[in-house]
Amino acid sequence: MEIILNELSLNGCFLDEEDFLNLLPSFIKKLKMLSELSYTVLKNYEFYNSKVTPILTIHDLLKKSKDDRIRRFKSLLSSLTDNPYWEDAQRHNKNDSYKCVYTEKTSNYGLAEACERDKVVLSFVNQQFDNQELQITKNCSECIKIHNISETFLEYLFENGRINELIYCIRRFKGSKLDFSKYEAKYGFEILEPTERKIFISSFLLIGQMEWEDIYKSDSLRYKKYEPNSKNEDWFKSTKYAGKVDKFRVSEKFRVFGLKEGDKFYVLRFENDHKKSDKG
């Protein structure tokens, strides 16, 4: 995905350098997520001349500041910029009109270019651009909605089919009690129908909000150790997880099998027919 860096969000609105630096970590967090998703950020030719304060440009700040936040910002922006400028392969026609409330320009600006790419922009923290949806009117008739990246960007990607269930879960539950680093794909989302996948994810979201003590007590989850009737019936008999696996209930037939280490549950396999659970 190609993300357009919204240069209009650097409009000299910050009181001073420190005001900008204090808000920069939230922007860095978004850059880091885009980097981990292998997305590209495109800026325009005039980006470095954009004003941070009424007198200080982003170029001035990058050049003079020794702050660690600036260092991280420069590093991440550089890693995301394979083809740095969208003007190098401009997609919106300058003869078309792209009108919005944020500028008097009708072409040759980032939001206009986003209309003809993936319709996603990244803005600096700015009260003018605190909405997740920005509207552009093309040629006085077509209303184009642009997604402005926020803290809920992952949900936007998932709901619009831009990432699959596994990537969503890896990102959504990173640092939580659920871990997908040991997940076995051939026993995972691939065996499920789309409606079934939603049921599993709903269960993961529920567990993510609960404490382990409540998970153990939950009548709906029925969390317990997986204890097959015999070694031959052990679904994990040929793996290093044999004898160490727990499971919990997703629905009447659906189960999740995994390995609990400390406060972390490593998701291993899904079951959608209860055949393995019947034997353990």
C-alpha cells in the first residue's frame, strides 16, 4: 500500500519546537506500524519546506535538532520511502479539480494524489486533521473519501479486506496474553469459512480483555488442559508440544489449542468439528 504524507498537516500550527516534539511520538508510532506492514510513504517535493512553527520548517528542525525523537522520525521515514516523491509518478491529472476545505488548491497537493492511489493519508497531529475520514470533491461532482490514519488504522485495514486474519491477530494482540508466533497455518484460518473466522476473532478479542483468573472460571470458554484418551489419539503426539497443550471453547464445535507459558498463551491450532476435543 502507498500512503500519502499529508503536507497540509504541517501548516505552522505548532507553538514552538518543543510543542511539535511532544506530539511526535504518536506520529512515530504510526510510522513504525506502517514499516512493519511493509507499506510505502510518499511525500511531495515541497515537504521539507513545510512549516512546523510559523518560522521553523521541517528541514530546519531535522537539521538542527539532536533530539532522539527526531532521530527516530528520520530513520523510520527514510526506511518507508522507497520512491520518495509522488510527483515522480503522479497519478492525479492537474487538469482535474480536487476541492476540499483544507486548501484553496485544486490539484498538485497530497490529498488530491491520494484520491488516485490507495485513498489513505498520514497526517501530523493537528486539530484540523483529527478526523479519520477526509472528503475531497473531484470535478465538482464525485465525492471521494480519504482515510486519515489514526490509532484504529489496523481495524480499518481489516474491515476493508486489506490485511488477512492472521496479520490482524499478530498486530492486534502484540504484547498481550495471546501470541501467534507458534501458530500452525495448516490448522488455522485456512480451514475456516469466513463466518467461522469472525467467530474465532471475536473469542480472541474477548480473551484479550479478561484476566487469567476470569478465563479459568469462564463457563463459556471452558479453558482446560488437553488430555487425549491415549498417545495415539494425541493430536500433538509427533510435536514438541505433546503433553503441554491447553484448549478453550470458541463455540459448541470450535476450539483453540495452544501452549501457555507464564501469562502468555501461544495459539497453535484451531478445530471446527470437535473431533479432537471429543478425544481429549
